[in-house]
Amino acid sequence: MTENIKEKLELVVEDEDAEPAQLHPCCPHGPTLLFYRQTPNDGYFACSAHRDRKLCNFRMEKSDWNYKHRQPLLVGKYPNAVTSDKVYIDPTRELEALSQDQVHAQYFFDDKTLEFFEDQFTALKIDKVVCMGTPRLHFHLRRTGNIKSFLLDFDERFAEHLNPQEFCLYNMCNNHFFYKRQPFEMFLKCKSQERLLIVTDPPFGCRTELIAHTLRSLRRLHNDLNELPVNTPLSIFWVYPYYMGNYIRKDMPELAACDYKLNYTNHERYTNVGPSSRSYGSPVRVFTNVPLELLQLREEHGYKFCDKCQRYTALENTHCERCNNCSSLNGQTYKHCTSCDICVKPNYVHCTKCRRCSQREGHNCELYQSKQHCWLCGQLGHIETNCQVWRMMQRWQRKRKQFQQQGCLICGQSKHNERKCLQRYKYFKESHFMGHTVIMPRHL
């Protein structure tokens, strides 16, 4: 799902315990979403699957909606599947891929990527896989027969090849099942020793908060059906470009990116073959809550084991002693900037005015700084030298001198910056939860 207007729309995502069908009106594609530009009270409901009104023209102002007059949500009848006894047939190799990026963006994994997934399932001793928007993976597992899988997909053509015990027409943006979901619930029920994992490959234009909401809802359903504590983790593989990692971690901070570069057979850029392929390989990665040290990447595919990180990394990813990590994300060999005290892309240059590395010299410093998070207070929109919170704290603490811009603003030393200053605790208190950090000034 993408935005077709210049003004950014905000999105209301309810708590996981709430049922969207009870709170929102429905269109033919299930419960709608509530969008707004200023406040939720001025919002409107629109289709969750189609942002193009030519594909679904449903729109209702929030002021016109009365949930007491809602219509019951209809569940479709599963079509008569024309299945074949030859389970090795894979229709994704014959069907024309649906190519509307706003809705389907249907791209299929290549064979090496399928091998990667099967390697991980074997290493993690996975017994069942929910294939959410990954039809080729489902048919691959169906053919090999070693792991059970269930396909949730928005392409109704797969109903012609699969039975209700392994497929349901599904909208991942609102967790809506178009057919009865009992077969899927039966699949989610596991024996005491069985392990289940969800693999999802959403359209890259999708709002990440919607996918995160759906994954949490499926986790809750799985835990309820198996009588597990509500917060019991469920293994997740979320396929997305590395440069969207900040959006994913904002919604699911427990997910980390694996170095493996996933290739598609029918995408010119997201692959390492062909004249239009990226010189540093596909940007698509797997974000997962599975500890990265448990994943197995093949050396013959261009990966190595880092003894210091204790995990597999890409060959070009060199270990940084200062960061204590193999920091590269995009297929290049990163370099460590002593001023920023982090690893950055090799073509980046350091701007002393911005106190950051940027992709080019001569940039608009004011605009660049407006998009940065302050290393002192953690807020977006300024850098440390313009931090009003810090200036107030300086006055309250009666700081005796101002330090040079090139040094640490907290202690004045030049060997580190404010993010790694050992005296931070005197001025800022930080809380950490599942990879997310909240910074609060101590004297406000």
C-alpha cells in the first residue's frame, strides 16, 4: 500500500485486542483503515488493500460512521479447487505475476533463496511454516514434503491448485480471512514439540505498522490456540529491503536484519543477475526475532562466519573493533568514522558543521540537520549543538565552560562523542526495552 498524495496521511492502528470488523466499516476487501491528516476525529475510512480508488472506491468520513449499524462481515465460500495429485507442480512458474505495486507487487524467490529458507528451517528444527504472501516458498515446501506449510495470500488463483487445509485468501493489511479460517486455526495448533514460524513478504509499499499489527495478532491467536502465555514469542521472518529497517524496528524493535541477500526471479533490480541488477547485490533482507547466531549461511553463496560476532556475515562485511560488529548493511564494506564513532558507507564524507557523515559534500546543512536525531536528547529535528534541552540543563548545572564543537559536549574530550560518553548518566536517564531506547533529561 502506497500514498498517492503529497501530504502524508497518518494511520490509526488499534490495540491487538480490538477487532477491526467491530470498529470499522467494511469494504469488499475486509475491514477498512482509518486515515487522517490532522486528528483522528477528522479522519476517514478507506480500503486497506487498495489505495487507488479506481480499484476500490470505498470512502466514508468518520463522522458518518455508526458502528452500531455495522453489517455482518461476510465470509466467502471456498471455490471448488482443481487440485492435482502431482504435488511437484508449482503454478508460480507458469502464472503471470500480478504487478500492481500498490496491491500485489508479486515477485517470486529464486532457487537459492528457497534453499536459504529451507536451510534455516532445518537448522531451527521448524515443523510448520505459515507462508504469508510467499506462494513460491509454499509450493517448494509442498514439493519437498519435509515441512508442513499453509499459504495466506491475496491472489485467489491459488485456490485452483490448493485445498482449504493449506490455503486461504487473505488480506495481510487487516488480517482478514476471506474464507473460513478454521482450517488455518487447525494448522496453528501444534503438538508439544512442534515449532512454527511465519514468513511474510509484503509489498514494499505497505505500511509497516499494519504488517506488525497483523503479525502480533497471529502470534496472539497461535498462543491462545496452544494455551501459551500471551507474550510467548513466535518466530518471524519478515522479508523487506534493508533501507526500510528503521520503519520495521519502530514497530517491532525485536527484529534484526540477517546479511543474506534475497533474490527475485522477476525483478530487474532486486537480484544479482542481469544488466539492471544492483552492483552490490539485492537490497532485500530477512528481519527476524530469531537470534542471528542460529542462522546458517552457505559459504559457496558468498558468506563467512565471523568468530567475533559469532554469526554468519557477507564476505564484504568486515568486523569493526570499535563498533564490535560487522556493520555493513548494503553490500559494501563500511568504514569507521572516528568523529561520528560509527561505521558508515565508504563514499560518505564527514561534515563538521552537522557533526555527521553525509553522502555528499556541499549539502544543505539546515535541511540535513532537520532530519537527524539528537545524540543528547534523542529527539528528531536537530543536532546536539542546537539542543534546547541540553542548553537548559547547562544553565541549571551551571556549566563552567563551553567545549569545542569537535569534542564531546558533555565532558569535552575528543576521543568520543556524546553517544558514548561515560558521564551521560549525570544528565540523561535511559530506559531500554527490546532494542528501543527512551531518553529523558534527569533534571526536567
